[in-house]
Amino acid sequence: MTMAIESGTRLVREAKLHAAPNHVHIGAVYGLDEHEGPLFIAMKLIEGAVPTAEADLQD
């Protein structure tokens, strides 16, 4: 398998896995699509600080 096909296959598998649960602490997956070549996952935008950024501020 070429790297592009392998990456696309993995992205599709990950999108399906992330779309399955319905939980307040897991961002919703709205779809998987392609735009001018690359695949992308459309997910719910969750605003707030990145967890690693908060940890860095506490040091």
C-alpha cells in the first residue's frame, strides 16, 4: 500500500471510531470528506485552552 492510501485508510477508521461514542467529553464527529485531494474529519469545535498549555502555565 502506498503511504497516501494507508494514511487515508487509517483516517477513515479513526473517524468511524470517534463518531461512535456520544459523550459530553468527546467531540462529536460530523463527517469525513475530501477537499482538493486530502481527507479531513469535520468535528465539533470545543473552545477553551489546550490541556498541555494549562499544564505548562502551572510550572
